Amino acid sequence: MTVYVNDIETKIFQGATAQDAARRFSTDTGTPLSPGQLYDSWGNIIAPDSPMTEGRRIYTVRPR
Amino acid sequence: MKKTTILSLLALLGTAFAEQVTILGINDMHANIDNLPHLAGFLKKERARTPGALLLAAGDNRTGSPYVDAVSQPGLPMIKLMNQLGFNLSTLGNHEFDSGRTMLRDCLDAADFPFVCANVRVKSGAELNLKPYHFFERNGVRICVLGLIQTGDNGLPDAHPEQLKDISFRNPFEAVRDYAFLRDKCDILLLLTHLGFEDDVKLAQLFPEADAIIGGHSHTRVEKETIVNGVLVTQAENKVKFISRLVFDVENGKVKSRAYELISLPDFPADESMAASVAEVKNNPDMLRELTVVKSPINRRESLGCMMADAIRDAAGTDIGVVNMGNVRLDSFPAGSIRVEDCFRLDPFGNKTAVLQVSGAELIAFLNAVPATDHHGAPCVSGMRYKATKAAGERKPMRITEACLEDGTPITPDKIYTMATNSYLLSTVPARPADPGKALELDGADSMIMYLEKQNTIDYSEISRADVTVE
């Protein structure tokens, strides 16, 4: 499925978590992941095991 | 002067009729029983302050602890603890279905509180003790709570389809409109949902009749009061770390104001009685159940990794299984019994087993890239063996020089194979196969339990499927 990490399109397996998506983003873009929080598009903190769904947007830095 | 006096009297009368109702919402507890004594400590204080507070769970109460999930009656220990905590109501999350309909029925029957879910239908003769909504009354205020569960692209919640036999689901956004009539039947209308925060926002846009949504599924920490289309949308992350407190002031049958607060639970002292109950749950003899017998001591980590790769391959029914050495948390295993709790010591991570299709070339590229993401060593495999060279040093990729299936047939670059691996490798290995794959509702320890209990004995003492020369 396709999700967006920091607004970058990221292909990830079905059933992936937010942490899986962030790791895939990091691997694909060569962006090191700091052990900080993950956020949804509303700026809420989400747990690393938050389930991902098609088209969901998550962020490694709190969006404005 | 006269007018002012009348207004003052009316204001006083208004105040006299105002009632306050407190709702406590928690979601996605995922059987994190270690935090329940803190929840009990909080509830003791809260109920002393507001005796009529309602305690609601927005689903996924279970799945996350072997003490709840890997026992003879999966899910039931969590229901018993929820009874002790005095829950008033729960909705279903997708993980409530993880042990199938019969076990879910037993859990619902054992609960001292009702379950609500408006978009689930069960075949005649297979009924569950479940209703779409439930009414409460507190201080003369009528509260209605309607339950909803998420459905995916396949029209089913995120659970193994085998576990959903005889059950059908409606799209929650369509189903909710059938319940608009509830608005006139109560003073406070709550949606107790397991849809995820983003879908709760969508729900609020479609269903402004609700006063608030107490949501779950996306494990979102909603810290600020979030109002969408006039509906308060809440969620308290997961694993009993937080609880939502919603306070409604109701006057003459109308909600006049509402307040929302997210409360951190570990800050509250643990309740001793609940701590004792949790200790009792952890003392379950099911965790000591013998799965099979290890014939000879297993002294190599790679051999244990091969056993784990065999387990995920068997569970997924694939040609190949791949496990990274970092996923193997024991260096050796003695001869004798291997028990349920040993599977969680071998693989405590809870990474999901994932399946995908790969060409032979993609398989080799994937395996070659594993050491770049896992510095513990070469990958452990099932259904195949390989020879490789690897540069000295951590995170250096390896180069497979020979690879064949377990019957000796060479792996062909353009042939398609099915592969099981774990969700960690699938999201971190740089060499990405074209098929993104799919995670099963099964983690590594679950796969191992299923695999080992089918074996009379096992002997992995001499098993090695990777011959890696470090240059």
C-alpha cells in the first residue's frame, strides 16, 4: 500500500505499523531516524504500533 | 429592578437543573496488564470524586500479552480483570476476533458489562451477546452509547478472515446513519468506535448528532480538545498509558458544555488488589505447557534461527522462510521440554510474520542485504540453503555464491517463490522486492507455538543452512 511519511510517498506492506512505515521511509531515503515520536497529520502523537492504512500521512517531526 | 430579579431567579433555577456527567474512555489496552494496577489506582480516586463516572473501552482490549492470548481460553483473563475494574461498556476492536467467534462469544458471556457494535451481523444460530447501543442514566441524564468497528478494503476488520466466519460487517459510515434517531432518545449521544482517529474525524463530519466520539484503533494520543463539526473527538493512545476524561454539563436535556482531559495513568500509585490479580494471571500454568521435546541441546544461535524460520514458513505456507539473527534472542537451548513461555523468550519482539512473492533474483538480493540492516549475522533460512562470502565488519552486505532449495534444486533468478519473513526485515532491508507483501495477524512467537506443538520431538542440534566465509 502507499502511505506518506513526511509527505514522501512510501510503499509499504499491508498490515504495516507507523514504525514500519517510518523505517521504510528511512531506508528508502537514507534519512536517519532519531528515536523520537511519530505524529499524524493533526499533530497528535501516535504510538509506533499504530496501524497504517492506504494513503495515511504520518510525520517524524510534528507538522505545523 | 423587577426584570433583573426575574433573570437572577431564572439563572438560579437553571443552575439547579444542571447535572454533570463524567465519562472515562480508554482504548487499545492490548492486554497490557502490567499497567492495570495504575488504572485501578486512578479509578479509586476518580470514583471517590465522581461516583457515577462511566468507564468505557473502545476495543482491542486483548492481544499483546501471552498471559492473555496464549492461554487455553484466549482473551478471558483480560475480561476477568476488566470485570474487577468495573468497566461499564466496551465496543469490539478488530483484535477481539483474534481467537475466533466461539472464543469471542465466551468472552462476551463472561463480561459483567455489555458490548456494543452496530455494524456487525452474525449468522442465525451463531449469535453473540452483542447489541448496537446501550443506554445509561446518571443523575437523571440519559446517555446513549453506540458502538462501531472499522472495516478495511475487503469489508472486514483487520483480523484473520478465518476467524470471521459466520460474521458480516457493514461499512461504519453507512451503518451510523441508521441510528440518527438515537439523538432524540437521550441527552448525551456518544459513539464508542474502533475506527482510528482520522476516520473518527470523518465520522464526526458525517454524524453531527453525536456529542462525542471515544475512539480507538490508531493508538493516537489526543492531548488537546478536538472538536470537528461540533463533535468532540477523543482517543487515549494505547496500552493503558492514558485515559480520557469527558465531563458534560447537561441542562434541561441539552449538553451545555463539555470538557476534555487526557490523564497519564502511570502517575497514579498501583492498587495492591489489582496487582495481586495481575500476578495471579501471570501465574497461569498454560504458559508452562510443553509444546514438544528438544532431543539434543541446541548450541548454535543459527540453529535456533532455522527453527524460527521453519516455524514462520510453516505458519505462512510458503516456499522459503527468512529470519534475521537479531530476532533470535537465545544463544542456545537445552535438551528437554520447550514450553509456551520459551517461544516468547526466543522472540519477544512481536514482529508480525509477513508473506510476499519474490523472484529468485529478488530473494538473493534480499538475503544479501539483510546483514546491512542486522549486524548480528547472516540470515537464517528455511526451505533452502546457501553459501556466501561477507566482508569483515558490521553491517557489510554479503554475497551469495550458491543457493538451492532444500531438495538441492538451484534457486533460479527468474522463478517466483513465496517467502515468509518478519515485518522488521520487510521494512528495513534496502533491497526491496517488487511485491510489497502482507503482514499476517500472527507474530513470530505465535508461529513458533503453532509449529512446535505439531512436532513430537525436534532436533536442530546440527542444523546449519548458511555457509558464510568472512573475507
